[in-house]
Amino acid sequence: MIKVKNINKRFGHLEVLKDVTVEIAPQEVVVVIGPSGSGKSTFLRCLNGLEKVNSGEIFINNVEITHNKTNLTKVRKEVGMVFQRFNLFQHLTVLDNITIGPIQVLKLPRQEAEERAYGLLEKVGLRDKANAFPRQLSGGQQQRVAIARALAMNPIVMLFDEPTSALDPEMVGEVLAVMKDLAREGMTMVVVTHEMGFAREVGDRVLFMDEGRIVETGQPQQLFTNPQEERTKSFLSKIL
Amino acid sequence: MGSGFFEIILDAMPMLTEGVKLTVVYSIVAIIPATIVGLIFALLKLSSIKILRRIGEVYVHVFRGLPLLVVIFYIYFALPQLLPLHNWFGDSYRFIAAILALTLNEGAYITEIIRAGILSIDEGQTEAAYSIGMNKYQSMRFIILPQAFKRMIPPLMNQFIQTIKDTSLLSAISVAELTRQGQIYISTSFAAIQIWTAVAVMYLVVILSLTAISSTLERRWQNDKS
């Protein structure tokens, strides 16, 4: 589903990604962990072309998105993304946040888009908030709307960039619950997170990144209980 | 000339009212293209293509750097020596030159207002728009501009007020707006105090009404959509 081959990314002189290679299978849930500044968010943002790689290749469903001529907007229709700071459209209601993509990008009739949106709001437990504006919602509610907005495009992959890091602790659970449901339904997911519980429970595989490299990868149980690399050990000892 | 203060003003009123009408007409006719010009050059300045950015920058530098009066004189007196504009447009060239000068001048300031408004919107909004497959145009049109526009209302209103005041410079090329009408009346009546007082009050009335309208609008927008 996702194939990443030897990608490198620099910001000026700073090398943020060094020769990253990874493959992600359909329906797989991959959790990316690592210290801040390790390049995990940048890695995720490369997967939908929000960041351009300096070298290397990324294929999504066999389409090379790192190719200059690839129509990125077309790829992004199929790759949903959820941001740390939610990034809901502040001037639109919850309903419009969810329908604007389907209506403007997928050219769905409004009625169909709204039906889909209501269905998704049901799923994230916010049907009664359809007409609220983002700033009237709590962080957890906003993030659930953001997930619904991404799902409204019927993506084949969902990318989560620290989806619970900006939330008050008591709201983390409701967002993770929605993500767990998604994983159970078979959505392919790449999740950058510090929620080790989530990684353990629903992750099929964990990537540990440090200084722009994938240092170690493995099944959550194995990586958490028996890390092979020194850096993984020292990172885990600080957070577990 | 032995009449009292208010009698003179009353006598001048028909002329001054004509002047106010033209002041308002010139302001409105200039503000609309100036806003469009401002939007276009703001987008040029924000373009990822270097040449387009340069074009936007040069425009702003030139027209923000030149006194409006010089621009007015240049377009009205100098350009016709290069091109037979008076033959092409006849009497209406005065109007065209006036609107063109105002548009170019105000457009430069509006460019910066719109650019600042767009830049004030969080990068995350654009990224979210891209992440649901929007292209640059859609993201501008549906996500960024509607939010930026709300923030641009107060500085745009300032600029519109500035435009109204700037039309007084058109008196230098004999556009019969409020200031010019005042001058004409004074030239035969010598009633400087009465007429300039009346002219000043009339400018204030026009501008304060615009301010009142704009704050009402602003309040409504703020309540509506936030």
C-alpha cells in the first residue's frame, strides 16, 4: 500500500530524514515513536506530499508521489490526515468542515455529502454538534471532527500526526477510541504518537525513529519488552 | 456679500452637494477596481513563482512610493503626450485618468492589506485544505480568503476612508468633486471660512457614515461566524 524507498529530507543544512525505507501493508496499523526532533512528523508529512523529499521515492498504491509530475491533489484525496492542532476550518460549521471536501473536491451533491457527514458524525459521537463552530468545541471533540473530515474523503490510508498531544488528558481517551474503531474496521493507518498504550493495543508494528533514521522496528510487544538497540532502550526507559 | 455665515453656506449648498456626489462616485468607482487590483497583486506577491512575486513587489514599491498627486498629473498631463488619449477618450479622459490614478495608488496599499490578511491565517488551515485534496485555488477560495477577509475589514475600511479623502486631490485636474466645488465658490465669493467649514463638515459626514456602516458590518460578522 505504501512503499517508502531511501527518502532523504533536509531543511537547509539540517538533515531531518536519512535514508528512510519502509513498507506498509494494507490494513496495517503502524505506530511511529521517537523523541521530538527525530523526524517522525516530517516522515508522516512526506507521505501525503505536504513536505517534499530531497531524494528517494514514495509510492502510494503504486503511484509514485515523489515524481514531479504526479498530481498531488489526486493522491491526497486518498490519503487522509489528522493534525496535532486539529486544523479545523474555523469559519465553517462542523458539518461544513466535513462536507466541503466531498462537495468541492469529489464533486458530490450536497445532499449526499451531508448524509455521509451525518453518518461519520454518528460514528465519532458528535451528531448533535453538526451546526457548532470549531471554537465552540473541546479539543477532543474538535479532533474527532477532524477525523470525520478526513474520513469523508473515503481515504485508503489515514495519517495521524500526534493526534492526542494537544489534548487535555481527560480527552485523549475519546479520540483514541475513535482511532481504535477505525483500526478494527481495517483502515490502513500510520500514527505518530506518544500513546504507548495505543501502540500496544492496536499497533501491528512500531517504528522507532531517532535523528532522522528508523532505528528499530518490530511488533509492539516485542519492541516494548525486548528492544534490541541501545537508543530504543534508553528512549523507552524514559517514557514507559 | 453682506449675508450671514449660514446664508452663504446655504447659497453654496447646491454646488457643494454636487461635489459630495462626485466625491462619493469617484470613491466608489475607484475602490472596487483598487480592491480587485489589490487582490491580484497580493496573490502575485504570495506566488511561489519568483517573477510573479517581483512584479507584485515592483508595483507596490512604485505606487506606494509616489505621491498620489504626481500620479494624477502624470496620467492626466504626461501620458497624453505619449499617446493620443484625448482623441481616444475625449472629455471622459479626465474621469478615466482620475479613476486610474486612484486605483493604482489605493491598490498598492490594498495589496499589502490583503497580503497581510492572508498571511495572518494559520498555515495549518492551508495544510488541512491540501490534505483533503484541495488545490491552491480551492484552498484560497474556500478556506483562506473567507477567514482572511474578516480580518481585513478594519484596515480595508481605513483605506476606503483614505480613498475618499484622496479624491480631494482630483481638484488639481478640475474634477468637480467637493474640494473643487468649494474652491470655485470661494473664487467668486471669497467666503473662505464659511465654505471650508462647510466642506470640512461634509467630508466628515460622509466618512463618519461610512465608519458607522463598517462597524455595524464588523459587529454582525463577528457575531455570525465565530
